[in-house]
Amino acid sequence: MTDEPRIEEQQAQPEAVSEEGGEDERLAALEDQLKRVAADFDNFRKRAARERADLVSLANERLVKELLPILDDLERALTAAAEHEEAALEEGVALVHRSLASLLERQGLEPISTEGKFDPHVHEALLSQPSEADEGSVIDVVQKGYTLGDRVVRPARVVIAAPQPGSDG
């Protein structure tokens, strides 16, 4: 809103100059206007980059603050491990896993389904093994995959079914 009068003022200047004088003055006014617009654009670009960096920093800070309690839980689990309390260790590790999984789920992280057919968009086939399952279906998950929103963060690493040796495939 504050830029509108200035832009209108800048647009009016070349016309006023051209009515008063020569072509050189008109060109000088247009060149000056072009330089001002270029400077305004450069300032806008720098401000937008600074705001983006601030936003990323704020998002990272929020995530780190949410991860700190999980770090505390992990430290307690390590303390229990040092004291050889197996039951407490298992409980502590399970608590850390639940806390971290819950946090990541709140942030939009979802596991990739590995049921059914192999999908090259979300699965990474490590190998294929002969199996009685349908050819091309996922028979084992080596490493879970995850999506964040509609983007694949890490594809699921899977083993897929190959036809049985000697069968007509």
C-alpha cells in the first residue's frame, strides 16, 4: 500500500519531463526509475531470503525443543543400562521409541505401507527371492520407509517375490 503512491509518482515523472524538455531528460528519468525499481526488487529479494532463513531457524528451534525430553529419556535409559537393570532398560528404550515416534507423527511423518505389490515410487527393492507369494509383491521389509506430507523422506527397503524356480512365469 505504501509503495503505490511512489510507483504512481515515478510513472508520472517521465511524462512531466517529456512535456518540458528533450529526449535525453526523458531517458535519464526512465533510467533513474529503472534503477530505483531494480534496487527495490533487490531489497525485497534480500528481505525475503532473510525471512526464509528466520523461519527455518524458528522451525528447527521448535523441533529441537520437542526433541530435548526424548534426549533426557535416552540418557535415563543409558543410566539404567550402566546399572544392568534389564527390565528398566527395556522399558526406557520403549519409552524413548514411543516418544520419538509420537513426536515425528505430530510433525507429519508417516510410515510407508509395505503391504501388497512393489511400488517403485515408495519402495526400494534390495533383492528378489523365489516365493510362493505373487510375483512382484513385497515379502520382507529390511528398513521401514517414511513420508513427510506427500514427499518420500526415505523409501522402504524391501525384498520382493520372484517366481519359483522351474515354474512357468
